Amino acid sequence: MVRKLMSDAQWTTIEHLLPGKASDPGRTAADNRLFVEAVLWIARTGAPWRDLPREFGRWERTYMRFSRWSRKGVWERVVHALAGEADLQQLFIDSTIVRAHQHSAGAQKKRGRRHLGGRGED
């Protein structure tokens, strides 16, 4: 069974924004929540679409639907709806895991003699 990433409260917040409701023209969506969970799985893992677990359905159809929703601005509406609910209790940034290269802090470059491959030139 695929682990769900979205809480019931989050789903309630975005459910009315998604296409495929019975009141919408065209085809009624079979399971919008499972589809959104599939997209979240891809985003969380960074896996290619082809590696989407079968529990989410066929990757080709999932990708095509994701693409259509992107063109229609659905994802933008979803992000705006959920932006106010940011849960920063899970945010953790620590200098032991985030490091900048020494040159990004303005460190001086070492100016020593250069060795050019043993040709005796300095």
C-alpha cells in the first residue's frame, strides 16, 4: 500500500479546486486524490515518471494528466490554497548539513607556485 502524504484537512482544502467533479463539463475523474498523491510521490522522491509505483496507476496517463493540469493552472491554484497552511515544524536546516564552498564566503585564493606536470617550469 502506498503511504499517503496529504492529510484529510489538506485534501478538503483543495478538492473543490480540481477538475473532474461531477458538476464539471467533460469526464468525471475516477480518483483525484490518488492522482495528487502520485504527483506528490514523484515530487518527494525525484524519481522519473516511469518509476511511478503501479498502485498509482499507469505512469503515462498520470504524466499526461499532470501536464494538462499544469497548462490549465490547476497546480498554481492548489499551491495558493495550501500556502497558508505551511507546517514549519518539519523544517530543519543545520550548518552540519548545509555547507557553502569557501569561495562563496570571500576567502582568499591560495597564491603558491604552480606545478606544471614535472617539466621543471614554475
